[in-house]
Amino acid sequence: MKKVVIIGAGPAGLTAAFELKKKASQDFDVTILEESGEIGGISRTVKYKNNRMDIGGHRFFSKDPSVMKWWKDLMPMQGAPAYDDKKLKREKTLAKGGPDPEKEDRVMLVRQRVSRIYYKKKFFDYPVSMKPQTFINMGFAQTVKAGFSYLGSCVHKLPENSLENFYVNRFGRVLYGMFFEGYTEKLWGRHPREISADWGAQRVKGLSIMAVVKDMFGKLAPGKKGRKVETSLIEEFIYPKYGPGQLWETAAAEIEAMGGRIQKNSKVVGIKTGGGRVTALEIQEPDGKISVVEGDIFISSMPLKDLVEGMGASVPQEIQTIAKGLPYRDFVTVGLLVDHLNLKNLTKIRTLNNIVPDCWIYVQDTGVKLGRIQIFNNWSPYLVEDVDHKVWIGLEYFCNEGDAFWNLSDDKCVRLAVEELVRMGVINRKEDVLDSHREKVKKAYPAYFDTYGQIDQLIEYLNGFENLYCVGRNGQHRYNNMDHSMVTAFETVKNIISGERSRDNIWNVNTEKEYHEEKA
């Protein structure tokens, strides 16, 4: 039996462990080492009092049928409408023969996808649509400017050597300036002209004005059910009843039931190598002691920067420099409990308490630091203790570990967040906030600048270790979604079982497939 050691209990690490134990349990002894005391990585669910927070927001949707099947096999889907009240939801679900959501905890809810842009106190569809309200919000003069700007971008294409040019080619400079430029700089802390077009090619490669128009007319055409659609334009997704962490906690329990081990509070601080192989890991225990874990196969989802640093002086200086220079963007979520939002639901979508139907509200205004607002009530009513009378929201901020915003005290951070909401008109006054909680996430988003342009050299070096596999978002320094991270694990397990030596199929996940799901 070969000993497989997996670094990280996020989606990629857990998927790899699950697949190895499910497909070849007798051949592999599997241990997961998790630095924190939590399961799920950035896809965990944070519990605060009797409310729950989804860190970063996770829509369970994939164009990969194997991923969809994996999720639904682990947690059955129930067919409840997304925004009916609890009683109606239960009645309709039971009428369709589904599980009783009041009794069944391990189920996926069907959710309606609504995300909009809040710009100058007006709502715009996200992605930007061609609906009349869009043009009303923009005004006649700005609409004309945007139209001619887009036509100009169709005639005169810019070289796609930056994210700025990538966006301008697809939307024109006016719409780029309104809806992409400021928000992108807020997200990454860099102007889009400094960011590689690779980010756009991966995240929004199929999205453009033409894609929006095509989708709009496609909805009017007969036989629209099976039509092809960009992932940014999906209208429905599934979601665990108690948030994304529920699914990964369920997966962890299944792994342990199959004989796998999950060792929490075990930080990998050293990687021993020799003869073109990884031989062991040095683990820092909670009491500070260092222990050694040996293995035959190692699967890493830890940040590439930390992985290479852990290998020490044996790594060539050029590779160390590339790894050390890989940039990340860190993340802070401020949870606020309020009686109501000062935003009217002017849509035709029915919601609990008639709150706005958005899962996310993207804040494009550059006058505030706030990037997005999550409304947890709309992700799942079971994330909110008093969903009939309270609104539980998450304010998302992008920053760098150690900067002024990151180092704010909880009280000062919450105060800043509340002041921005009042200034934006989302709530009337600071006294409307009943409770708050802050969560900080390091290395949430791998960034595509600085030494990222040399990452192929780093990948080639790591591929030289015959028993090392890099998976997941941070494990590949790629802005992967949850399903992409899972597929890197699928491909890794396939290679391990078959004896395939090449890593190309693992590193190529989400670089060649036609796929996109917007998410900061």
C-alpha cells in the first residue's frame, strides 16, 4: 500500500483523497494535513452565533458533468424554488417527491442566480445586459457614447497584452471605464494595464457584448432549453443547505469512513527532497514541535510560494525568485446583521421579506473601498437564524496582508464598513446594524502580475519531482473556481492510478476548456 500525503483540506485536497479511497482504497493509505482547524479552505462555511457566512460566495455549477454528478451524489438535490417562503417551498418540494427540507439537512437547494452592479446608486445587470433599464440608468448621452465606443472597438482591435486591452476589445472603452476599470483596480490593487490578459482569457474569455446579445435572442428562440450559454449568463445553480462548507465537511466524513485520515492544525513548514523525489514533510504541531511525515506520493494544494520556500536552499536561485515574487490578494469579509436594507426590490423576483434578490451586489463606485455585498438570505435561508425578520450580509474587501486595512482592529474595520454602507444609501444609519463579525483570509486570490509571467519555468521545475502533484487554486497559482480545483484532483488521481508521468493534463485544467464563471 502506497502512502499518499495531501497538503490542504480544501476542495482539491479533499477531492483527491475521496477519489483515491473510492477508486483504489486497498492500494493507497491517504493522509490529509490541514494547517487550520477547519475543513473546506476558502470554501468553508463560517459559523457566527447562529448565522453562517459563505467566504467569497460559491455557486455550485459546472459545465463538467463529472463535477455535477460528484456534488449531487454526495448531497442529493431537492427541487425547491429559490425564493418562495419556507412554507411554500416545503409544500412544493414535497409535491414533487423531493425530501422534506425541514427534516433533511444533507441536501442541495436550487437557487436563482442574481448578481447586479450597484453604480451611482442605480442597479445594472451583471454581466451588463441590453435591457431597457440599462439604457435608462445610463441616460441617452452615455448610451450613445457607449454604443459608438463599442463599434470602434470592433473595428480597431488592440493588442491583447494587458487586461485593459482585453476588456476594451470586448466592451468598448466607455463600458470598460464604467464597469471594469475601477472595480478591477479595487480588486487587485493594480490598474488593469498592469495585469496579464491571461486573467481575462481564463475568467471572461467567452463573455462580450455579442455573447450577451446572442443569449438574449437565444432565450426567445424555440428549443432554448438545451441551448449553449456562457457560464456568466446561467440563471440557476445548486447550493448546500448550510453553505459550501457543509458539502466539504460531508466529504471529509466520507473520507474518514473509507479509512482516510485528516490531521488538522498541522502546518507544513518543510519539504524534504532527494533524487528527484519528495521524501518527507516537516510538520509544525499546535504546540510548536516539529514532526516528520514520510510518504510515497505527495499532492500539494499549498501556495506555490510556500511550497518552494519549504524546499529550502536546494532550489535553484532563479526558481526561488519566481516563487517568492508570485503575488496574491488577500480578503476580508465583514458580516453585518440588520433589520432591513434601504434597497427596494423593483424586480419581478419574489423574495423573503421582499429584500432585493441578489446573491452578490458588485460595488463599482471607486469612492468606497467596498468591493461586493453578499446577501446570505438569498444564498440559503438556512444561513440566517431569523430569516423572516433579519438580513445577514457580508461586505467583501480586497487588500494585502499587512496593509493598513488588513491591520485595522475589528471595531475600526466594522465602523468603516458601516460608514460606507450609509454613504452608499444601502442602510439609513449606523444604528441599523445589530451585530457584526469579521473574517480575514490570506492568499485568497492568486494574482497575474509581477513574476507570474515566468511561472512556466517554475512549473517545469516542480514537474521534475516524479511523486509531487500540484492541485487547486493556490497549488497551481491559478484563479480556479471550485470545480476547476476539483478537476485538477480528478486528473491527478487518474495519473496516479494509471502511472501516467506527464502533468500536462493537470496543469491544463481551465486553460483549454470553454468555461467561465465570474467571481472575484
